[in-house]
Amino acid sequence: MRSVSPESVFYTPVREALGSGQLAPHSILGSIMQEVTSASRYEKGYILDGGMRHISDRDYFDPKPDVVIYLNITYELSKSRTLSRMTCQESGHIYNTQTHPPIKADVCDLDGSPLIIRDDDNEELLKQRWEIFNRDTLPVIEHYRQLGKLVEIPAEGRPDEIFKDIRSKLNI
Ligand SMILES: [Zn+2]
């Protein structure tokens, strides 16, 4: 959302929403997604990361996916990953003190900027996000499972193992 260009008709409403600490309204997000994904460079397709958090999102933008990949982990693992996550202050590069530590402690490998713990990476907010996921997003997953479009990947392993698993399930 922060990358919406000042030339876009959505720039002002998105800025206002972000400035007041609100999430941008779904109707605006949907219009932006519609505009972005209709660009000719996405003719052959695209990957949406973390899209469709609520079944009603389709009212504003329906991506009509060929495949939906569900990376499934337990709450305990999600908690341990979230609470060991560090984010680069400059560009948002993500590290994890357990699975992907920086070479030099508390400094980004890529641009040397300080690594910080985001305000929302705490257990209380994680619990809230997990409840919202169970309430709003699991029904989306079940919807695509019934349509035969769901590829469920157990995501307990290392990123390279999970990536390999995705490729093998998609035959690519
Ligand atoms: Zn960085």
C-alpha cells in the first residue's frame, strides 16, 4: 500500500487511511489490485502473497486463482517464529534469530541498517491475528479446498525445504 504512486487516483484515500492508523478500506484495496493486475506484464499470471483474508474480499477483487497455496503451521511454531523475528529499519528485510540470523548481530546483511523488533511482533497481537485468521481466513481456505484448488503444504521445515515441496506439488 505504501508503494501506491502519487499519480494514482488511490493515492489520497490510501494516504489518509494509513495516516490515521487505519487499514486501507477493502473497496480501495480491491480497486488497486484490479488496476495493478490488469497491467500487461501480468498477462501470464502472478502470485498474490497473503491475499484474500476474508471471503468478502472477492466482492472488491476476485483474483480467480488457478491454485491456492496454504502454508500450514501450528500456533506454537508461529509464535516462536514471530517472537524471534527482526526487521531491517531501512528496507524491511526480514531476519530470524533462530532460522535466518544476520551475519553481524542486529545489523542488516544487505544494507547495514539496524535491525529492530516490530511493535506488532508481540504475543498479544499475534494471538489476535491468529483468532482473526481462524475466523475470517480459514473459511476462504476451505472454499478453495472444496473447489479443488488448494495445495496444502506443511510449513514446519526450513524455507528451502518448503520451497522444494511447493515446486514438487505444482510440478514446476
Ligand atoms: Zn536491509
